[in-house]
Amino acid sequence: MKNTIYLKSQLIWLVALRVVIGWHFLYEGLAKISTPNWTSYLYLMDSKGLFENIFKAMAENEKSLVFIDNLNIWGLVLIGLFLMLGLFTKQVTIAAIALLSLYYLSHPPFFNLDYAMPSTGSYWIIDKTLIEIIALAVLFVFPTGKIIGLDRLIFKNK
């Protein structure tokens, strides 16, 4: 895959996918920064499913909640920026998949799970979070940052 040549249209759409996902992450992080006293407390307390107790325990521990909130905010901002810039795309894509997987596991879209926070639709197993995880997996196997992005400058000799 070292000398893979993409059609121009393939490259455009892969880079567009990377940039819009990056924008989504960046915007979510900035929205949390700009919201006074934002916390993930209510979101974590609304968790359901197999890992419900873990997420609720995280929310109930004040010190861990502050750490989680900061990690969440700055993770979103940095992942978003790096995806948009095509910087360390492989590593950032893995981090993005991990973060979204935590969101998915805390609020799995299964029958008979009612959440306090309203959903943007009706889902069963596949929701927008899982779709974004799969889109990131596509970006992982098509590392466009080495073609159009700062990875090209950093890793040009490798």
C-alpha cells in the first residue's frame, strides 16, 4: 500500500471525510469549552447497559470527573484539529475511535433502554456514533494525511 495511487475523486472524498469528522470533533470540544461549567456528569449518570456502573462510578468521583471532563474536551479539540490538518492521522484516528467507542458503550442503542437525554432519532444497534466509528476505520486504512496533510511533510522520508 506504500505506492497506492488514488483517483482524484477518491482522494477528494477521503480527505473531505477526514476534514468533516475533524470539524465535528473540534466543534464539540469548543462547544464544551464555551459552555460555562460544562460537565459530563449528567451524561455519565444517564449511562445504561453492560458498563453502566463503571460510567456512573466515574461521574460520582469528583476528582475523576474533573479529569474526565478535561480529557474529553481537549481530546475532542486536539483530535479535531489533527484530523483536519492531516497530522498524526493514524494515531489520532485510533484515539477518535476509542473516544467514540466510550460514548457508544455508555449509551448503547438497544431496545428497552430509555435515556433522560433525547435522541436525534430511533436507533437499534447502529447509530450515528457507530457510523462515525466505521468512517474513522475507513480513514485508518486510507491514510490521506500522508498525501494531503501535514503527515506528508513530517513522514516524507519514511
